[in-house]
Amino acid sequence: MAEKVKVTLIKSLHGQLANIVASARGLGLRRIRHTVTVADTPENRGMINTAVHLLKVEKA
């Protein structure tokens, strides 16, 4: 079974670069304090690393 990662948006996307907003939306995050559980894949890790300054990441 694949590892899971719990990702929470803790800061606003307002004023961020388009690729950062796209990465957060691609992870399924919609609003502040919204939490999603995603698979720990290289693709998802890349999106997390792009917006890491806005996110809280935990093992699920």
C-alpha cells in the first residue's frame, strides 16, 4: 500500500505566483485550513515543494 501524506493549506494563495496556486489547487486544496490526504508520489511531492511555504505536511 502506498504511503499517504496529509496536507493542510495554512496561508492564503492570494498574491502568489500562478504556478504556486496551480500546485495547491492540483493537490485539491481549496481554502485556508482545508486538509487533504494524497499519495506520497514524486508528482505530489513536487507540487508540495512548490508551495511548501503555505502548507503543513504530515504523515497520514
